Amino acid sequence: MKKSAQEFEISKREESTVIKIPATISETQKTLLVSWVLAWTFCGIFMLYSLFGEYSKEMKLMMMVYMVFWAYYEFKVLKTLFWRLWGVEFIRINNEGVDYKRDIRGYGKNIKIFKENLRKIEMLKIENSPFLQSYFNSFWIFPPEKIAIYHLNKHQGIGLGINEDNAKQLISILVGEIKHSAGPPTFREL
């Protein structure tokens, strides 16, 4: 098993290659994220409790609008927290094609991309604005996809939150493994 700059692990087996990309942040960042989620959850519970108080219709309407906003961001924040704490991407390459799964504690959807449907693999571009670069590299948001695997008339984004150097390395590993996996058909347009 090879490890690449703490970003991903590669395991070669007889008939397949498995790449594991864990969602990694520092312990300090985990603590800050958990604290922020707890504070956000507490605010929502307090507002929910306040809805049952003696307030005017306008005030209750404002609280209800806030609760819709709060519930949406509670979902987004919990998704990010669970991903940052327990998230792992699995990519398996075999003679049939590529299997991809975003796994959070054993839960996640497996996506099968057949070899004959693969078109190309490339790095996704993020605008060079310093603000956007800083935003997309922050630990409190769900990390953006860095690589796109194009198949049929759609694409699958992979490499959540990895840096540019590791994204390039991962692309070359993917292309090499797909080209060298046993059996027809061959990988197109690369």
C-alpha cells in the first residue's frame, strides 16, 4: 500500500486497484467545526422553543422564516461535519471500469462507470480569485470536487478537497490503471 502526501492510499490487488481518499482536517479544525455545529443547533432549538411564546403574528412569521433558513443550514452543516469526521472516497479500477463511492461510516452510493463509456479524466478549474480560493479551501464547507470523470453525457466529480499536486498525481494514476487493466475495450480520448 502506497500513501501519497497524506492525501490518498493505493492498494493493488490481483484484479483491481483501490484508491482510498480520506477527508482529513486537523484536530483543532475538527474541534472548531463541532463547536460551531453545536452552537448553530442550540440557536435553532432556542428559536423553536421561542415559537411557542406569546408573540405577535409578524414576530412568529419572522421566527418561522428564520427556522426554515436554520433547518436548511443545519442539514448542510451536519453533512459537512459528518464528511469531515468520517468521510472517505473509494475508487476501484478493474477490467470492467471504475467504481466510485463517497462513504460516511459505511453509508454511501456506489457509482459504476463502465470502461467503454469513459470519455476523459481532467482536473476541474476553480476561478483564480483569492477570495474563492480561500473559500473553497476552508474546512467549514463541504469540499469541492477537483477531478471530473466524463462518461456518457455526464461527469462524476471526485477528489473532494485534495490539493492540485495530488489531483494531478491521482489523474495520472487513474489513467494509467485504466489503460493497463485487463480486457477490452480501451480507454478513449486520452
